Amino acid sequence: MKRIYHSIDRWEEIEFGMWSDIENQKEMLGKAIEFTGNHKLYGRYMDRVISEWPISCENALTDMSGNRKAWVGHAACALAIGCPEDITRKAWGFLSSDQQEMANRQAASAIEVWERAYGKDRGVYQCVAGALL
């Protein structure tokens, strides 16, 4: 997949505070732990991210060297509760290994859906989870 870059002023994630500094960090951490610990709700927002943020997704998900699952999770948390990425990372450490595994499955699924749609839109074949589509 060819890496695509977009300037930061076009990223949808900016208006949702994904890279913001906030004052109520402790309160937001509690919200983020609760949100990310609910893999079904978390997954629904991951699905919304891949549907509603085409520029941010293209910028982040064409970077095959980045942690794309983490990005989708951070983006979902920003979309759902306006949580900055650094607090979402902290919340991750409070989840059980089972919760993390279920959240990672949701992220992998969202990325796979995005990759298929992205490839079809461009008329190209792509590799998803080791399989040629």
C-alpha cells in the first residue's frame, strides 16, 4: 500500500481533541478506562472512525510501519468522548489482558474493513492479514 500524507489541517481527528491538552485529566482517564474497557462500544466507534474520517484514516492507515490498531483505538476514544491520545494510552494500561485482546480484535476488524474499501475505491489489490484480496 502506498503511503499517503495529508496536512494536519485536514485531519478530522483534530476537531475531536485527539492531540489536545486538557485540564481534567483524571476525570477523562476514568471515562477512557470505562469506554475502552467496553469492546463492543469501542468497536462501534472504531467503525465510525473508518466511515466518518476519510482523510485521517488515509493519513494514518496507509502508514504500515505505525501502530494502526492503536491509532484506530485512540481515534475512537477521541470521537466518542473527546479524549486525547495520551490519556487513551494511559487508560490502556488499566485494562485487563482480556479487555485488551478484545479491543485489539475490534481494531483489527475495523482496519480490515477500511483496507478492503480503500482498495476497492482505488481498483487495487491489497494484502490484509497476510492474504491477498
